[in-house]
Amino acid sequence: MTGAPALPSLAVLGSINVDAVLRVPELPAPGETVLATKQHRFLGGKGANQAVAAARLGASVTVIGAVGDDLDGVFAVEELRRAGVRTEFVATTPDAPTGTAAITVDDAGENAIAVFPGANALVALPAALPDTDVLLCQLEVDPALVDAAVARSSAFVAVNAAPARHLRPETLERADLVVVNELEWAALPELARCRRVVVTAGSSGASVLERGRVVAEVPAVPARVRNTVGAGDAFTAAVTIALAAGLPAEQALRTAARVGAAAVADEASQPALLAFAEYAEAEPEPEPEPEPEAEPEPEAAAAASV
């Protein structure tokens, strides 16, 4: 596609996990045991998911995080590098194991997740933040760490307030973009004062709000759902890139919705993605004023309406 914007570079501060994923016909009820049909081991964590999604969309990405001094940590760093993410700011600690997530996914793509933070609880900021166009954070690490990073950053700041945890008012005022789902939006009423918030609502689409006022809305893009685990992270990476690159709000939402649809159709927590330009939707050209036409004959009018 021609006319796609130059992509910004990103520093992603967030969690790095290894996901143990079991595919099941349906999610077990409390006390119930079900037999899994497939088992997978993926790189996961909201930080890693968003970093990998941004890199696969074509952005230059550096991740800030921590892993344990264990085999899972080696696996996680190797997977990040294989996706094209720079890892010089990923610390290896002997004081905690690599974060892990136990995930069950049913045939409808719904999931149940239990997460052990591990080394993610020990992430520390480097002496100097990476020199990038964007700082993208999530809240699977200590919110105080996010507060500190945002205060130090001169970049475009995006915060995915997930899980729903409270940040300092100064952080929310500084943020150029906050991304949440509809449950997080309801749990964090202070977000209504933010400069710009993207709220996702699953199959109901997504919207952009500025100081609490809706300025753009788009429907979801239909897709065959295989796994929803990494879809929100892929959407967040895409909408952050789009808005940081200067795309108008509605165009940015439509682009990110296409990326999200591609993500739910992939079985992995970190889905395979095309280049950003393949999803970017150009703004429609204004339609020319129709020229007056002679009244058609009845037969022609009937044909034109078919």
C-alpha cells in the first residue's frame, strides 16, 4: 500500500512471560477436570506481546524487562530476538524465576489465565531510557515503575492500563495515549480526564475519547476466532504506532482493528502479522458533488436500482 506513514521506534516497558497453553473443548467449571487436545509453549506477557507485535508490524523495538536465570529466561530472550526485538535492556536475575502464565483456551477462543509474575516484579529502569520515539508501558509491572519511566521520558507516551491499576495523576496527565478495554475503563474513572483514551469493546468495536468525549468509533473486523489471548496486545501496538505516526483517530482505529482481527485468527499469544502498511487504511477521498442528471426512463431507473 502506498502512502503509509514512517513507523516510529518504540521502547516497551513491561512483563515477559512464558505461556503454557492448553487447548480444551470448553473451559472447565470450578472443580471440573477436562482433557486438553493440544499443548503449546509460547513467549508471552503483555510487554513481550506488544513488543513482538510492534516489531512484526515493522517498527524498531527495544524491550525493558526482566527474566529469571533459568531455561524459560533463555527461551524468552531468544524468542524476542527471533522476532526482531532488541533485548539489551532485559535483565537476568537469580532472585526470581521467569514469569509464567497457565492458559486454557476453548474452541470458541475464550480463555482462562493464571499468571505468576516472577522476575517481572523485579524490573528496574536503566540509567538512561532507550532513545526512541515512543515509550509504551503496561501494568503487569509495578505501577510505580511506570510512573517513574513516564516522568523521565520525553517521547510519545502510551500506557496500556491493564490490568486496571491506579497511576499517579501526573502520569495520566503526561500520557499522550491510554489504551484500555471497557472493563478497565469502568474501573478507572480518572481516565475520563486523560488527553486521549482508546477503549476497546471486543466484538462491539473500539472508540477514541478525548477528555472523556467520544471523537471516533469503529466496528470490529469480523474474524474466525482461534485465540483472544494476544489480540488486545496486537491492537495496542498497532493503535500506538498509528497515533504516534500522526494518523487521524478513526483511521488509526480501523488499522488497529484489522490487526486485532488478524491476531484472534492466530493460535499463538504472539500472532504472525504482516507489515503495518498492509493493514493501514487510507483516508477516503471526498466524493465529488454529483452532477445533475436528466430524469431516467422508468426501465433505466429500475435497472440502476438493482
